[in-house]
Amino acid sequence: MTAAETISGVQGKMDGKKARIYTASEFKAMVRNGSRPTTNEVDAITCGTMGVMSGTMAVMTVPVTNPGVFKHAESIKMNGVPGNVGPCPNESLGIVDCIFYGTSRRDHRYGGGHLFRDLVAGKPVEVEVISEGKTYVNVITLAAIPFARMILTRGAFKNYTCFVNGSESEARTIFSGPKPLGSGLSEASVSGCGEINPIQNDPELRYLRPGASVMLNGAPGMIIGTGTRSTAEKPNLSIAADMHLMRADFMGGFRTSEGPECLTSVAAAIPILNDAMLDSASVLDEDVALPIADVVDRIPVSKDDYGSVWGNGTAVSRDMTKCLHCNNCLADSLCPTDAFPSGEWDLTRCISCGFCVSRCRGKVFTAHMGSVNFNGNEVPIVIRQSSRKRAEELCDLLKTKIMEGKWRLKVF
């Protein structure tokens, strides 16, 4: 290999501000119009994904009281979300080492994903510890937590399954919004960012190996291995990063009819070292298979492709002149990310999932949601549990960091 065909060679070009960097969307556009660069014309492609990733947890050292006030913490909650004490006992130190899962829940509206976002956003959170029958309460922010590391145990999945409901009853499921998935093949739920997903562009994990630099929720992170239930056919990653460096708009909670889930994002700059990596990175939505299963048994029995999901657009738009001013605004009460507090549209929370499009009575919201073909039946997509729009923003952010000299590839 020449220097330019190694990771250190690509990093050298980045350091010298001579690297040719494309976002995944920019590169795919060139592939589509027949002007794909050669390996001598592209050095790295920034890729990203954001969506529901249940395998997200945070390991923290949380201050509760002064030393000597309590001996051992028996339980801990933050904003009502239950955590797990340990593994270190921290006897009589007034602090608690603990683990919180992104899927832990306070109630049907608030869970670990919401807690993580609130912490990263700098909001005060209430800590409650029980020890020997007594309750100790403290109110803190992330700045007061000296150690807060997020670990993605499985995420950035190469591929997902689309779910439909062929039964005669609505289906309560994590693969929905706050309302159950509609019966009689009336609704489809999809996940995955298709052609811009990091693993989709590096399916052999040539770069995405332990030690590689990636971005987790906007923060510098490192791959620590493949994730749980990862296989050669359906790989996923395990990643760690410091929560203090994360961005709230690239993470959060997501309400489903089975309770809150956790939104997590991953981005990576994939170096193009040879023709094989260039070919892998040339994948398009219409090349990416989308298995379709009935949510009742979750067995894929049909398939479509991601061109059906993202081929017509990624964003949701709003026209308030159509608003009927309903007493019970369904766009608000049924928004999976609570992006409509007091009727205002909080774009930092909106992930363009599209659930409002089918729920708003006045048709205020519009998006090209698409449909999937399930055994000859066209089933409309009503909810997207991944945000292609936000993932594209991640790709832009990472490209900017590289061009400004603020991002480094891991040199193996």
C-alpha cells in the first residue's frame, strides 16, 4: 500500500487540509448521476444514523450527600427513573456509582432516554437514594457528575426490519408511536437510515473496528467492539463516549405504545483505502433490503428496499394556516419526542418521524412518508423510528470538524 492507501495516509491529508471529504449524501448523489469518484479522488465519506437504539446505557458517579451521611445505597432514581447501584460500593462516601438503562421507565411518558437528554441539556435532575430505610435527595446537573460515560451496547445497525400488523386488533409494540400499530395492514413502522448508515457503507467493518473513532450523540467516541447479537449478516457496534461532550439535539426519548424508548445517534468518517471500500460505500437506498414482518410474530415474510422509505424526502413540514385549533391537539399529545410543548414546534426535539402527518385532523403536517409492499399489499408508512434528516446533519457536522482539523481517525 502507498501512504495514501492507509488510515495514517488519509489522516496526514486531513492534517494538511488536503483531504477530499464527502458527506454520504454528497457521495450518493455522484453515484446516482454516474460521476462517482475513484479511490484517488475521495479520501473519506462521513456517514451517520439516528434512531431508537434500545441498547443504550450510562455509567455514572453521582454525588448525593456529604461523606458519612449514609453507608450503602440500596437503590437510586434520577427524575424518577430507576437505576442500578454499583458495581462499586463506595461505602460512606456520599456518592453512588450506578448504571442507568435507556429503556428504564418512570412512567409511560418519561424514561432513560429522556433522562440522558435532560442531563446533556444541562437541566437540573432530582436524585433519590434509599439507604437503611431512609431517603436522601439531591438536585444536580451533569456538570456536578464527575464521571458520566454512555455505552452503546448495540447500535448503528446495518439493517432493520419493517413491521406491519395483519391482525384484526391494534398491536401495542415498541415498533410504534404512542398509539398502537394499526390493524389490517393499515400501517407500517420503519427504522434505519439506509444508504448513509455507517455500517451500510462499511459492512465488512474494515474501518469500524475496536479503537476506531466515531461520534456518539455528537461527542467523540470509540468503538469497543461489535454489539450484542451482532452477526456477520447483521452487524452492529458497541461504542463508548463522555456524556459531558454530547449534544442534546442528537439524542433523547421516544414514546411508543409500550412505553418510552431511547434515541441515540452514531456518525463515522469512513476512509476509502481501496476499490473494495469504494464499492461498499457506493450502496444506494434501492440496494438496501428492507425485510418486512408481521409484528405479531416478527418473522420476515416479505421484503422491500429503503428506496421506498427515503426515496421522496426526509423532512416534515408544517402549514399553520390549516390548524383547526383542536382542544386536544393530537400532534402534541401523540408526538413520540414531545416536540410540541405549548403548541410551539421544538425543532431540536423533532426527528421528522412523521407520526403527526397521519394524526393531525387539519392536515397541518406533510411529509413524503412512502409505503412498503407486503405480499402485494401497499402498506403506508406512518412512523419512522429513525431520523434521516438528523443523520444528514451529523454527516455535515463531522465533515466540518474534519475540514477544521478537529477530528482524527484512529490509526491502527
